[in-house]
Amino acid sequence: AEYTNFNQADLSYAVLSRGQFKGASFRQADLSYVDFQQADLSYADMTGANMGGVNLEGANLSQTIWFDGRVCIVGSIGRCLVRNDQ
């Protein structure tokens, strides 16, 4: 599902562990309680997504655009790490 458009989709409670979502767009999607364990979400766009209760354990978030517009730095695994100047 790399580079797939999931904009405004309701994916709540989906099990997407180990999925390949590099460059996918999740803008304004409902991702509440989604299981993204070990998934590749690098370069994905999560702008405006509902991420309450999402499981990102071991997920690759390098260069992901976070729900609040910040960009996760390379090496963000399991959580979005940002540079101090963002």
C-alpha cells in the first residue's frame, strides 16, 4: 500500500501491523486505535489524522508528516522525533 491515498478514511481499530505504507497519505483519516506495530510509515502524511490510541511500537516514522504538521526526523522509530527548531 505504498503511496496509497487513505485521506479521510475510517481505519479505526484496523490491524495494519508490519504493513508497508511508505509515502501513503492519511490526511484527516480516523486512525484511532489502529495497530501499526512494525509498519513502515516513512514519508507518510498524517496531517489532521485522529491518532488517539494508535499503536506505533517499532513503526518507522522517518520523514513522516505528523498529524500536527511537524516532520519526524530520520531514525524516528515508534514515536515522532522532531528537530528542536520545528
